[in-house]
Amino acid sequence: MKNLYIKTFGCQMNEYDSKRVSHQLSSLGYSLNDDIGVADIIVLNTCSIRQKAEDKVYSMLGRLRPYKEKNPDLIIAVGGCVAQQVGKKILGRHRHVNLVFGTKNVLNLKKMIEKIEKTGGRYVDVGANVIRDDTIDEKMDGYMVGAKNSVTIIEGCNNFCAYCIVPYVRGRERSRPEERILHEVRTLIKHGAKEVTLLGQNVNSYKDAASSSSDFPKLLDKVAAIDGLERLRIMTSHPKDLTDELIDRFGAIDKLCNNIHLPVQSGSNSVLKSMNRNYTREDYLSKVEKLQKVCNNITISTDLIVGFPSESKKDFNDTLALLRQVRYISSFSFKYSVRPGTKAASFDDDVSNSEKSERLEELQTLQKKIQLEENKKLEKRVMEILVEGASKSGENMITGRTTCNRVVNFTGDESLTGKIVSVNIEESYLNSLLGKLV
Ligand code: SF4
């Protein structure tokens, strides 16, 4: 076997694509190895959502040069959003890179690597607009099925939020055919999966073009009806497309976990407007209220941007107030950074970097306080945990998640992986809980 090392940056869509990369290259004799020093192929699956994420990619590319000098046969491939956006310039700036492949070209990877293996050369493959209609090979070679897995149901985005590069690098929305999705979920379950997350930049706008009666709530019903599936999650939901019909599913479908990632980005109406988010603070809060009504123990996580152009201190305080009201169990928060090509790149980036840093710190301090308080409420409660495998938190420890998406570590045998067990929560920390098997 030859060794494949993959470094994945960014979101769950990239994680999913990395699995596809590994699956494709397994048929060429490559197996995943997390020791970069023995790699025959190194794949960087990149993210360009923020300047910082992009900088990390270039820094890692620089660090790969010595590996190529040591092993000239080493193949280095760069995929993901930076690859899609920057394309052949990567080959120009980094002479040790063999291949640049785009977000829509993952399915061509096997062919491209075969070509490089046979004839050498350096290539760029970012052009095609391939609709993701592949299905998982029944043998599942190179595709690691764990207790929990993801299935992409829709790619791309039509929303053009002013700050976001995704519609430019991932293209317009393309929903996968329903039958392919159901087949993929069934196949994963056959190979041991217990939990599936349906993935997309905006899962709520899922629609199978071949079926007049298909939409996201109906897809949820069909996936939930699959025998052997224990838990179902969704990621990510645009608040403007979170319909009452979809909200009702959180009360009606037992397998649908009581957690939703609902990116708010800002608590200020004027900032939301200039971000082109197409909902108001009031719309958002009303949807949160409806969710809590149909599923009273639902937990919510979110994404936040501070220091968006023209964000005043009052706007920022509105965001803090929203945090206090919703009480998110986790959040991803960032300082605004200009992404060339987006609408906001033409705005005056008028909040100073030091002000952005101060606001981010204040927001994250508040979020940590809320998060810990929410986690503390779970102490002494017995919770159902889907065991995902060995925990890094200590010897003989295993880890899993609650349906409300908290990570729980506890002493137990790895053979429990894939099982749902009852755990008494003994201590709560910021990002995890410590429990005891009941
Ligand atoms: S909904 Fe907005 S933030 Fe999300 S991917 Fe689409 S454009 Fe980007």
C-alpha cells in the first residue's frame, strides 16, 4: 500500500470531501496514514472563508517543500476553496505542488492522480461544474464509516451574504437526487453508522429537481424512516429558510436530534441588512421561540462576525444582548476580514483591528460564561450518549455525544463504540462533560 496524508481545513463540507478523496484514492492503492513523513501523496483540502484560514494554507504549503526535496516522487495536491479561487497561481508560486483541484472536481481526482503517477507533470483542474451524483461503493474501501457520519445533500449557495466567498468558490445550489442520498445513508448504516448528519451550506433549501414533491422536511421524513438509523442531524440551516414546517419536524421526528446550528452572524438589524442576511433580529428570535416550543430541550449553536463594516458599539451591544437571550451552547465567532470579490469588499472596513479584537474578546468571554452555565445545568443528570470511540482525555476513556450535541467523556470499553449508553454527568467543563457509565 502507498500512504495518503490529508490535511483538512475548514468546515464539515471539507471533512466530507476529504472522505471522498480517501475513498477515490484507495482504489489506486493508497491508504490513509496520519504520519506525514511517510506520505506518497499529501492532499491539502483548503478553506478560504477567512483571511486567517487562507494564510494557514500558504504557511503549510511552505512547510511541505522539504518533504518534496527529500522525496521527489511525492505528489502534493491542493483542493478545496482556496484551490478553486486561486487556481493555477498556486502552481506558479509553489513549484513543489503537482495538482490544484477545485471544489467541484473532487470526482476527477483519481483520474488526475493516475495521470501524474504515469507521466509526472503539474495540473490544474478547477473548471468543471460536476453535480455530486456519486454513490458510495458498496465495499466502502477507503471510506471510514464511524458511528457518526455525514452525507452531503446540497452543494453551493445562492444567498450571497455580503461577506461570504462560498457562492463564488462552491457555485450555485445543486441538490443531490433524493434516491442517491437515501442509498448513501442506507449504505452507511449497513456498514455500522448509527448517526448521520445531512450536510449543506444551506440544507433548508434542498430540492430534488427530478421530483415536484421533494423538499427538505420531506427528505428528513424519508431519511428518518430508514431502519437502523438512530440519530439524525442537520447542518447548516439559514434562518430565513427555516420554515414552520421544518421547525415542526423537531417535535415530530424522534430521531432528529434536539440541536440546531443556526448562524445569526449579528444581533443588529442594520448590520444584518448590510450583510444581506434577509432576516431581522425579530424574525430570528421568533424562530428560536418556535423551535423551543416544539422541542423544549432544544439547544442552539451559532456563527458570529464582529467588526463588520459600519458596526457601531450599539450594534455590537445588540449582538451581546441576543447571546444573553438565546443562550447558545456553542458558537464560532470571528473578526470580520475582507474577502476579495465579495460585495463587502467594496465597503469601508472602518472598524479598527484593535476594536475588532476587543469586541471579539468581550463576546467570547460572555459566550464562555453562558456555555459553562448551560453545561453545569446537566450535572447529576443521566444522558443518552452515542459512543464514538476512544477519548483523548485519558486512558480507558471513551467519548460520545448527547443528542443535544455535548461531548461526554467517561471510563468505558472501546467495544461500546456505536452503542447508545446511559451516562451520569458528574462534572461540566466549557467544551465537554465528564460522566460515569450507568
Ligand atoms: S448562506 Fe451566506 S454565509 Fe452561508 S454559505 Fe451562503 S453566502 Fe455564505
